[in-house]
Amino acid sequence: SILRDDVLQVIKNLNLHQVDLVGHSTGGLIVAMVAALIPDKVSRLVALDPVGAQGIKFDPGLEGAFEAMKNDREL
């Protein structure tokens, strides 16, 4: 995943030897993937209401609602 790779790159670029990772929703899945790839560098991991490995399956009717929310901030 691109976001997973971004987190890994930040850890590498900052030359971090130990990190605590926190993620919410999709971020929970991302930090879990990061921890699986570099377990020796992860001291703690907090995943708040994480998305499962299969992702989220939405009812097809919700696509229009998500599009409307994206286009209308007040909605």
C-alpha cells in the first residue's frame, strides 16, 4: 500500500530505531502492516477501531452518499 510505504519511508528518513505507532480506522490497518514488516523497530502499536485485512465493504447505494459528502462539506 502507498500509505504503508509512506510510513516506512518516514521511519527510515528520520533514522528512527524505535517507534510507537497509532492508527485509527484505515490507519489501524496501515500501522499493523508496518509493524508486521519491521517488528524490531515497533515498541508499541495502538489500533483504534481498525479496518480488517479485507477492507470495508459498503452497500453499493452508499457510493452516491460518499460522493455527495465529498462535494458538499456541510452535508
